[in-house]
Amino acid sequence: MSSVMKTTRDVKGIGLSIVRPDAPDKVTGVVQYVADLSPRGLLHAKLLRSPYAHARILKIDVSKARALPGVRAVLTAADIPELKKKAPTRAHAVLAIDRVVFAGQPVAAVAADEPAIAEEALDLIDVQYEVLAVSADPLEAMKPGAPPVADAGTEADTSEAQAHGSVAGVATEAKPAKAVNISQQARLQRGDVAKALAESDVVIEKTYRVPMVHQGYLEPHAVLAQWDTAGNLTLWSSTQGSFNTRSEVADVLEISENRIKVIPMECGGGFGGKIRALCEPITAILARVTARPVRYVMTRREELEAGMPAPQVIIRLKTGVKRDGTLMAIEGEAILESGAFSGAVLAVSGVFLASLYRWPNFDVKGFEVLTHKPSIAAYRAPVAPQTIFAIDSHMEQIARAIGADPVEFRLRHLQREGDKMANGQPWLNNGAVEVLTRIAEHPLWMKRAEWKASSKGGKLRGTGLSLGGWLGGLQPTGATVRLNPDGTLQVLTGQVDIAGTNIALAQIAATAYGVDIDKVKITTGDTDVAPMTGLSAGSKTTYTVGVAVMQAAQNARNQTLEIAAKELEASVHDLEIDGGKVVVRGVPNKGITLAQIGKKGNLYMSKVEPVLGISHPAFSVQAPAFCAQLAKIEIDPDTGELTLHDFVVVQDVGKAINPLAIEGQMQGGAVQSLGMALTEALMYDDKARLTNPSLLDYRKLTSADVPKIETIIVEKPAPHGPFGARGVGEPPIVPAPAAIANAVEDATGVRLTELPLSPERIALAIANGK
Amino acid sequence: MRRFELLLPQSVDECVRTLAQQGPETKLLAGGTDLLPQLKNGLLKPARVIDLSGVAQLRAIESANGQGLRIGSAVTARTLELDRTVQGRYLSLAESGALVGSVQVRNLATLGGNLCNAAPSADMAPPLLALDAEAIIVGPKGERRVPVATFFTGVRKTVLAPDELLVELALPATGPNSGGNYLRHTPRRELDIAVVGVASQLTLANGVCAKARIALAAVAPVPLRATGAERALEGQRVTPELIARAADLALEVARPISDQRGSADFRRHLVRVLTRRTLTTALARASA
């Protein structure tokens, strides 16, 4: 564990706004993604997917498909010996065995010379299904007697919760015996809620709903697999964590991890959706069967129908307060619909509901419910936007009901550092108060009454804000820093750069070692060569890998100084690195260049050890990060159309290592969040089939929908972050839905509790006078 | 996408001959903005595709007798959006062209493709209905003309026989005291499909409505005219009250469904709102 680095050295690497050097190659198409790789002998994979959400497979006839010229393999579950029933994860359910549990589940796999041939082969596979009753709605699926999703005896999958490492200490409860589709259950309790509610002056009860949404990365899931004759597998993968992908694939294929090399390719966005293995196992099996390289690239339709979206979240809250604003009690349930396989993180929701604010009495239950839909995965601050939508909407309504200023009301009750969270652990150092205070000073908030009063031409104007955040992830990780013979630095990690983190790492290495940033090269190694490195997820890449790089650079610096001390016959304590040289302080012409030291480490018969800084830390202290957002809107009450005029993001980043990249994260997170707030929803019919499987009807926002997003960086140093930095990726996706809902109520007087806040919902609510 | 044979005729005659020889399982490709997604997702698996990009006649816009206008079926949405004649005399059609997809989509998407794809939500259909346009169709037996109002026979179905080609749209003259407007509602500003679309066209004579046309999209299997509302306007001085009544009457023909783009209730709500708004704008334009 490291503390904030204190240094008197020049820290010009940290805090510089640096444009991503990889941007031109990405914009001009020079960068190679998995879909661009075509080794000799490449075969193309396609999957036959179930049209039904729940059905028994009676018979599969692949004979016609196998006979099609150009087809090299057609596989069903019967051809794959590793497959077992009761698949513990989605990755293990490579192909359906005798039952499909969501529409879009793979039933057969084809590898062929051309994609078109593979598709034609799919048309020639004859599958006979017996269609079964579905659990399409989580509330129905929870009831005894609902059509069961998992095979009896299947265990809940809590590895996602561990991967995110965000909340510990939430007790899980045994599930009711008859409710077959409740896969996890938890409860957070303190005090006497019933009594406190009875003593309250104002009791508000509402149910909030957020549908399943897709992460919306530009590049779909893609992988290329190839075996050598010795039985070693290489995977070129679009992944957020190559070591995790290696472990999962090794587990599914039942081979040792050192026989698998995962090469993390450029990742065209992940947002949590590319942590778990999805199409790697079947592609590897096709490659093994054909003894050829096989590539699989999911289509956009497959992504939407059979990706790993965020869960639907249904939260009921009942709160009681005194007329003077004293909080009395909160009671609630959070129901997370996980689709066909377990994997939701229950604890985040419970902790935010029960203990973001100082509720003296609380009773919050969490349920993970399985349904016949594609199983879920993480999506940027998993379940936090959905939870904050509920609790922040609720806080706003309470403030309105008792006539309190909404910011003062939140500030009065916000938990501070050291206050106990609902799981008994203390809140750690964070900037929640600072970001909320800062946004309340913004001119758009100060002038919100004028904006509302300026409504004209039948339009309605309003302003809303919200506060949300993320507790921050942790994972052990490693890095090495090498001094090259020309005096430059080579940093090696296994981290996948999905957010511009390579620049931040270079800035950290440059500052910690004492060279300019242009002397530092960051390399993302594959799983054969890189030190073990955690996922690029959980807002922890800079926070944890940054520490490893900082320590490895410090380690390399110390080695460099020791070599220089011997060469210069000086004390290490009198040396400093300046301008590419190690010099004796106060004796400017006595020095040795970094290149000279580097060369000595690579010279025939040299007795000088090459400089190799190493760090492989584990971590125990998270850095919660908060974000406040403000929306200034205008609504056409007849059509329900909502125009965003201004949007402001205020975020505590601890220390801005690369402010430009951070502003990009803040804006990008806000845009994703606004999509969740306004237009996005995976929509299913009563047979649990997706009705909007294209980007035409699964509406991500376009640049025409989004105004300029103002970013305000707040720096409250994280005690254990590299140079005080804390995670920045996840917080900005959290507050927007509540901010928009609060603005809609400000403009129209209508409170909406179900996302997306579509024109239809707004217009019909106004027309019906809700 | 499955494999198919691609054919490239260079004239209308050659295209019609090719169609007659090839028979069914043949699709025509104009801009491809509707066809290609259907091919890629395996919703259509034609054996042959006829690419119309070599047929120059389909891309022409010609004033007929200095009066009406003939617009080739492969004229793009972007051309309709920017063409001065269309903007001047058939503004609602230019407005519908400007709403399709994004600029990139509009550079490819064609008027004929929008009609022949025959989606109930086709943006360019309501203005053509409101402008009394006719479809000029060529087949093995020669040319025939069909009012656009009867061109659609169902969801994704038209009067076109498998061996026929939609060549042109003929728009009659509008006259000096005529004005029109097309509006649609979409949840997203761009790259979206109409939840409801309404085109209105009003022609005034001596302060009275001489002719009214109101056409609706996405509220029935085919685009259709709200004739009851039209009759209520014709022969009357058009007041805000009368427009509100016409908007109520327009609802009578709407038979909307609930789907992933909107509920039947919301569609009915929008028919009223958009009919009122397009009539108000059409009146202002006709009076200008």
C-alpha cells in the first residue's frame, strides 16, 4: 500500500492535459481490432441462436449444414465433452444442452471459409423445439410456481461482486424454498422502522423502475482463437481483463492457464460488458476441432439480443421524515433482474439506499431474480445509476414536500467520512459535500427560478440536480519499469487501455522516476509476458495500476541512483535526476547520463545490473468518488419532447493526472447516463423476446440530442491514490437520470419514476394530470 | 449476409426485362438504407439483387409543362431536402426528406425506396398523399399510373407486381394560395422512425379553404388520408377552433397499434397534436 507521494522534484508530468497519441490512428482506421486480423487459413464462426426464450431441444439435425461446401465444422452440445449441465456461469454454457433459457442462446456453432457460407449453414440446421412457459417479468418470476430458469441445484454467481470489490459485509440470506427464481437475497437492517414511520409527519412511498440497458460499446465482442500443435491456445480478444479471460477460458476448457495466451487487442469500449468471457470458449473449441484459426465477431443484433446488459432494477422505497426535515426511517426493496444466469451485485444498491444519507432506522432488502432473458453483466458503476435514480428522486420529493431547499436538505443529511455505512463499515474520505456545494454555486442553479419563469410559447422550463457516486474498486496488480540503453523508460503492465489510462500511467512513471513524459513508453503485455494485472474496471486502473507503476518507477529510480552513486563516488542522498542525467546536487558538471547507466546494464562483460523496477501491490483502502450533475431543460408538453439546454458535471477526481482525459470521461459518462435517462431500454414482449434488436430502436443518444457538457473538476486528494488521484470512470454515469427526473418535475409538476423518461411518458403523464 | 447475384441494368427497359426474366426472389436496390440492414440481419434472403444506380432516368427531377413536377424514384432524400423547386412548391415533401435518418442516410435513401419499402411510418408518403401525387409504374405491358393514396396495400406491401418498377412520382401543380407542412414525432432527434407523421396541405380561395388534404403515417397498416377532417375544413374559413375540430376528426381514421416505438394511446394523442400543428402552419403558409 502506498501513500501520496511527497516529492520536491519537478512534477511536470502530473496535471498536464495530454491528447491521446493513439487518437489519430483510431480515427483514421489504422489501428487493428480483432475483426481486422486475418491470419492465413482463417475460418469464420457463426452461432445458431434460439428464437425462443424457454424451450426444450428435442432434436438437432446438422447433416445438411455439414454437407455445404466451405463448411469446416458444425458443432452442437453433443460434440463438446467439456459441457455440463448446471453451468455456473454464462461462459460455461457454451451451447445449450437440452434446454434453452433465453432467446438468442447459442444452440449450434459453425466455422466456414467465408462469413456468408457460415450464415447459409445456419439456415440448414434443423432444430426441433418444445416451447415452454417463460418467466418474462421479474415480479412474476419471484412468485412460487413461476417457470424455473436455472437447473435445480445451480449456485448463485457472486464473482462479479468480488471482481468489483466495492462493498463487503452485506449478509446474504437463505432464499425462500419455493421461490425458485430468487438466486440471491440480502437484507440491511437497523432500528425500528415501523415505529419510526408511524412517528413521521411525511411518509412518501414510490416504486422506481429502470429497464435493462446495453453498455453500447462501439466494437462488438470479438475474438480470434488459434492452437499450436503442442496444444497451446492463443486468443486475440477484445477484453477488459486478459488475465480474467484466461482464467475463465481455462476453467471452461479444463486446461491449465499457462497453456493459454490471451493477447488483449485494442478494445473498442467495454464499460463492464467485456469483463466476463462470452464468445471466447466456443471460438476456441471451433479452432481446436478444425485445427485452423477461427474468428468470431458478434453482430450488433446479437449484441442487443444476446449480449450481457445491465439488469432491470425495480426499487420500492417508503420513507418517513418529520416536518422539520429530520430523517426517521427508510424501508425498501431492490429487485435486480439478472436474466438467465446469476451474477448481480446486490450490495451496492442496499448501501446507497440505506446509508448515503443518515437514516437512523432502515430495512432494505435486495433480491436477485432470474428470468428467461440474456444474463447481465457489469455496466459502468453497476446498479449505481439505477439506485441513485431511486434515492435521489426520493430525497428531492421529500425536500419539496416539506418545503426545504433541495441542496441544503441533501447536505444536512449526507453521510460524512467516518459515519457508518449500512454494512457497518465507515464511509471513507470522499468529496460528496464538496461537489454538491460546488454545483449549488453554479449560476444555472442560482438562476433556476428565472429560467422556470421565462417559459414561453407553451413550453415548460426547469432545472434539476442530483448527487451520486461510486465506492471504488480494488484488485492486486503489477508493473515493471525498465531503463533502456538510450536512457528512455519502458513500462510493462497487463492493463488494457480502455479509457486513455496509458497516458496517465506514463505521466505517473515520468514524475515518479524524474524524466519527461516523452521518454516513457507504456506497453500492454499479453498474459505470457505481463505481470499479473487486474481488470480495467471498477474505476481502479489509475488508482491501482497507477500505484504499481509509481512504485516500480520509484524502484527503478532508486536502482538508477545507486548505480550512479557508485560511478560518481557520491552518496545516493546527494543525487538527483535532471534533464536526462543523474547529477550531484550543487555540483552541476559532475553527473552521468541515464543513457550511460542504461548502456552499462546491457554491455558485454559489464558488472552493472540492468535497471528493472518492480512493484506488485495489493490494496485494502477504497477511494469513493462523487459526482453532481445539473440539467437545464425545456419540455414541449404536447409531444413530451425534452430539450437539454445545458448540462453540468462536477466531479471529485482526487488529483487530475490528465485533466483532458478526465473531462472526456466526465462527458462520456454523462452522455451514456443521459441515454439511460431519456431513450434507452431493451424492450421485451411477453414471450421474453427482444422487440428492438437494432440501434434504430435501441436509441443511444446522438450528438444532436446532447448539449455542450460543462465539466468542473474538484480535487480532494485520496489518501492512498497515486499523487492523490481517485477513480474517475464510473461516477459520471450515476447522477443524470435523477437530475433529469428532478428537472422534469421542476418544469411540469409531474414526477416520473420509470426510465426512460421518454416523450411518451412525459406527454401522457402531463395529459393525465399525474 | 447470404450470397446473392448482383445485376446492374443501365436503363428502365433493361431493368424491366431483367425483372421479367429473373422472376421472384429478386430485390431492387436503390439507396439500400432499408434493404441492406434486412439483408445483413437475414430478414431477406434474395437470390438476386438488381442495383438501380446505373439507371440515370430514375434520378431526374423535371417540371412538367411548367406546371407540376415529375420526380424520379431514385432521387435521394437529400436532393428533395435541398431542391429549390421542391422547397418552393412542395415544401412538405422537402420537409419530410430533411427528416429521414441522418445526412449520411439521406445522401443514399431514395424517394422510391421509401415508398416501395412500404413501412407504415414512411416519412415521404404523407406529403405525397397530401399533394395528390401519382406513382408512374413501368412493367412488361408498359406504363401505368396509380394515385399514391392507393399505392400501399398493407405493411410492406404495394400494388407493384414482381416484374414492375416504380419509375417516377408525378405531382400536380399546387397554385399560389396553397401551403403545406409535414411534422413527425420521434423520441430521438435524428436517426429515428416516425411514431406518428402528419402532412397537411391547405389551398385557399377568397379567404375560404378550397381544398384540404391531411395524411397520416404510422397509425394504420398503410399511410392514409383523414378525409373526414378534410371535408370539415373545405368551404370554411379556417379558424383555430376549426383546426382543433379537424384534429379531433383526423383521429377517426387512425387505427394505431402499440409497439416498441409508441403505444396506441400516445399515437392517438400525437395525431391530434400534429394535425393541429401542421394545419396551423399550412394555413400560415397558404396565407403568406
